Amino acid sequence: MSEKEKNCADCQGGGCSGGCNGCTGCGAEPRGKLTCTDWLSDIPAGDCDLVEVLFKNTRKGIYRNSTHLDLAIGDMVAVEASPGHDIGCVTLTGPLVRLRLRRRSKNDGEIKRVFRKARPADLEKYREARAREHETMIRARRIAEKLGLNMKIGDVEFQGDGNKAIFYYIADERVDFRQLIKVLAENFKVRIEMKQIGARQEAGRIGGIGPCGRPLCCSSWMTNFVSVATGAARYQDISLNPQKLAGQCAKLKCCLNFEVDAYVEAVKSLPSREIRLETADATYFHFKTDIFRRRITYSTDKRLAVNLVTIDADRAFEVIALNKAGEKPLTLESEEQQAKPKEAAAYGDLLGQDDLTRFDKKKKKKRKGPKPVKEAREGAEQPQPQPRPKAPREGGEQKDAAQHKRRNRNRNRSRGPQGEGGGAPKND
């Protein structure tokens, strides 16, 4: 395997150092976690010697290229650390790095240096350190559980030279981990650093796929976290369901803040929800609003959906003006809306069968009648149907003789000796 193919294999589709998706071997433009579009790339760099370096997952740092190395996006570099050196991937160069440094409010005197481009020996040692991280995290969790510490170790990151390990943990309360550090140092033979992070930071480091089907914003492009309140959901008329509003970090989704400003501006052009509309026959209260379509639904009951009527925002303003003038329209709908035929619902039963109990009904059995006689051809004689002979019954002859004798006796009783109806009955 050539050096170029080996460097490209190190990326493994996720970047040379946890997300840059580019390397010196393939020369691909980095894409992935927390990358920034260099919209100042056509401006000469001038005397800007700052570069941005991405380490494992979402950890980034800004370093000074004091030796004026020819660095490009995607290069693997060895940077200054305490102690030793670390290995990372260059994700940004030029004047835009200075602007990002101002936002972080760091002094130039605190910026560490870039030592050199990563050598093959540095990359080999770096890969060995990365291979130990998962096993180290599992063992550290067991050690913390034995010590009875109420904390969760979410991730472990080894320094590029393998001399230091950063343990990221989550805890709801203050944790005394001095004994834990001693035990970890004895087991792993490295320098230990503990960093407490929140639930959002943990989700950003681990990554994942959100309910929208795309990678999590905190692990793909977000660099800072803004507090999210339930008021953002109320402005957007989103159901306050904790299971739907919470992300993988069990906190409110960050995307609730993305469109809330547009909703706030759109609501300003709609009538207030507290205003009730008066008509000649009823009083209507606000029920719900389609903000961007500017359609408002009113109900005759303040708490329940009763006699719902949907009108445009312009019609609502007209009714409000009429009510202020002391007038009450006959209906809430405008004349144009009444003349327009009602639109059919955009949804319905896909199968066209609304009765859910249609399979519960028993089908009536049809009576089997005589088969219809087929029409005969012209000129052909039609055979006459023969009567079906009755099957003989046991003792049938004796029963028929008794019935015949009984009928004769009744007939003789009704007749007299000199004609019908007279005389005494004849005895048998």
C-alpha cells in the first residue's frame, strides 16, 4: 500500500482526526464536524500566521504557525501541548482564523505553536493511542463504579504522543475524584485530566442522527450552545410534549431557536389572541392560528372546539373594526368565503372504507333455489323435467291404509240410511 492510500485509509470516511474528512494523501476538501466555510479564501493571508486545528470529535484549537510552514486544509500537524505534543488536522487558515479568535476572546500570548507536519512515526503512535480509547473508557467506568462515584464517563481522548488522557464525564453534583485519578494513573500509566461537560456537549462529542434524519447540529456545525426555553415552542404552536421536544441529550432541541424569530415577526401582523369577535348570533374566541398562511380559527367556546370557523386575518381585522363601531355582522365569514365552495379535506381514508367494523358483520347465506333452465337452441326439443320419486318410508303402507279407513268412517257417519244428512250413523 502506498503512502497516499495509507493516509486515505486513516480517514475511514470520518476524517483524519475525528471528522475533517480530508488528508494530505487524498487532498479532499474537509467536510464533517464543525467545519467552517472559508468565505475569505480569495483575500490574501498577508501576515496572518494562525491556523485552526481539529482534534477528536468537536475539540478545536487555534495555533500559531511560527515556523511559516506551508499548511493547507486537511494537513496533519503536531502542535504544542502540556506536556509533549498532540496530533490534529488543519481545518481553517487565513484571515478568518483571526476573526474566530476574537469571538473566543483569547489573547495572542496564550496561543500555542505548531511544531511540524506530522511524520509517519507520529501518525503511527497516534493511531495506537486512538485504538486504546474505547477499552480505557470501559475500564474507567468500572473503576468509578467500584469507588461509588455518582458520575458517568462519556468519552476518553488520548493525546497524540500517548502521554496524557482526557476523561470527559457528566455529574449532577460535585464529585471528589482525587482517589479516582490516582487509581486511573496506576492502571493506565499516563497523565490524567478530568473535564466535566454537560449533556449537550456529550451529545456533540458522541454524535448521532436526529429525528430530522440529519447529523446532530451540535456535532456537525454548532460551536456554542444557547439556552432553549419552552416559550420558543409556544410561539411556533408546537405541542408541549417532552418526548418530542427533547433531543438525544434529553434537553430541549437546539433547533427550536432557529425559526422562532420569524414566528415572532409574523405574529406582529396578526390580531391579538385575546380579542373576541362578536356576531349577531354568537361570540367567537381564538382557537388556533396558521401563522404563515395568515388564517385564524375561532370557536364559540373558550376552552372547547365548538362551531369552528376559519377566516383570514384581513377578515378578522374587519370584524374587530365593526365591533369597535358597535356593529355585529351576521356571520363571521365574508361574502366571498360563503360563496366559495368548501374545499375537500386534503387527507382521508386511503382505502376508501371508513367502517372499522365492516368485518364484524355476518354475511347472510343465500338460499339455494332450483337451477335455472338454460335456453334451448332454436328447433331443439326441450326435455321435460321428470318428477323426483319419493323414497319409500318404513311402515308407509300400513299408515296409508289406516288413513284411508279413517276417511271412509267419517264419510259414512255424515250420511244417513236414506240419503245424505239423515238417519243414524252406520256402525262398522
